[in-house]
Amino acid sequence: MKESEKITLCFVGNPNVGKSTLINRILNSNELETSDIPGTTKKTIQKKLIWNKNEFTFLDTAGVYKKKDLNFTKLVKATKSSEIVILVLDSSIDKLDKIHKKLAAYTLKVGKGLIVIFNKWDLVEKKKTKKKVLEKFIFNSLPQLGEKKSLFISALRDEEFTKVLKLSIEIKKLFKTKMPTSELNKWLKDTIKRNPPVKIKGREIKFKYIVQTDTNPPTFKIFSNYPGKINNSYKRFLEKRLKTNYKIDNIPVFLKFLATKNPYQDKKK
Ligand SMILES: Nc1nc2c(ncn2[C@@H]2O[C@H](COP(=O)(O)OP(=O)(O)O)[C@@H](O)[C@H]2O)c(=O)[nH]1
Ligand SMILES: [Mg+2]
């Protein structure tokens, strides 16, 4: 039997990017007030939808603006009760502004899921070229997110909005990922063999084993002889490789580096 889920999605983004329009279309209604006057939606509005037995709560944020700039503290507060933050951007942009980059990084850091939606896709002329550009800058500014995971949408013209719901359900599943220790250790061995860590001050770092210790988000412990000597870029490399190899996009994974003796080592000898 298919498990049903409760999923809270929080829509954030600059005024006028189409957050309310998008939520309305997903809800197939016109309950939220939309307008081309920035700042029409004054506070966070909550809506519910049951889809394929899953219970979605939509949070439409506004009132998180301080003059023209978004207020980061208010944004964080608005996203607090959600598991997935949906960052709605206007497809006409050519870079990610600071506050959204900060919010996206923060979202993943605190263990939430993240979906980037480029809305008003109908207004883009050279769609193929633009898509590549947008995917590239998202990948460059948010390497934690995973490749090619953004959605390109027209809240006004598209018919198919279930892709937002489907991706949210997928993300919810990813949070519960459980990986067998044997498979993880094979992965660690192969990864290190191909890209060994450099010696740090003459000391060779030997990775011993990896184990998943938690879900929501997936959390792993990696044991080695000198955990304190592993540099951050190598830690990030392992994190990124793990996410890529197991297709854990849109959510973070947490890696903890610890010191210990390999419990299997003695048995093998
Ligand atoms: N062309 C186009 N216009 C859109 C789209 N989505 C929203 N809009 C328009 O953009 C304006 C702002 O939309 P609204 O939902 O109020 O933005 P919000 O401030 O982010 O909630 C409205 O005039 C919408 O009709 C879209 O996909 N394409
Ligand atoms: Mg609005």
C-alpha cells in the first residue's frame, strides 16, 4: 500500500514573481489574491490540498520584505514550519541574488528540502539557451542542490502542475533514505581508491568505514585514523559524491567525521 504523507511547502521569492498565482493553479482555484502590484500578499497564507492521498500544506509568504530587500530573519521565520522550501524566481533573471542564495544555503544547512522554480517561463524567448544558463548558475551558486533539478514553469499558461507535487513527494521519500552499511562501505572504498585524500603533514589518512546513523535528513558517520586532519574540500568532495552517486538531490546529507578503529579489521585478519 502506498504510504500517505503530510508535506508542508513554503513558497518564497521576490514580490511579483508569481508565488500566489502558482499556488492558485496548483490548488486549481483563485482563492489567493494575486496582483501585479508588488506586496499584495501581506502575510503568510496557509492552504491545504489532498493529492494522491498526500496532505499538502502550502505557505504563501509575503510581508518578508524590508523596503525592496527581503528580510532574512523574517524569511527564516516564514519557512520554519515547512519541510520543503520552494524558491520561486523570475525566469528573466541571470543571476541569483544574495538573499536567495543565503536562504537556499540556509535551508539545506538546517536540513530542509529545496526546490527552485523558474516561473514566467512563457515570457522567455530562447528557451533552450536560457534553460542552460539558468541551470548553470543554479549549479554554480548552489552546488549542494544537485544538477538539473530546477523546474521551469508558467503559472499562467501551463496545465501540468503535478510536477511540483510529485517532486515534493520524491523529496519526502529521499529524507527517509536508508542505505545498507555494506553498500556504503563498498562506495567509500571505490570512491577513495579513485580519488585518495592527500597526505596532511606527512600523515596518510585512512578511511575505515561508513555507516548511516539517521534519516530526515540522511546522516552518516565516517571513521578514519585522523578525522581532524581531513580538509574541508575533501569532506565536501565525499558529500557531493555520495549525493551524486545515490541521486540525493534537493535535500542535504550530513557527514560526520570521527576517529575509531575499524570493527571489521580484526575479523578479516
Ligand atoms: N506571463 C506570466 N505572468 C505571470 C506568471 N505567473 C504570474 N504572473 C503574473 O505576475 C503578477 C504577479 O503574480 P503574483 O502571483 O501576485 O506574484 P507574488 O507576489 O509572487 O505572489 C500577476 O500579474 C500574475 O498574473 C507566469 O507564469 N507568466
Ligand atoms: Mg502573492
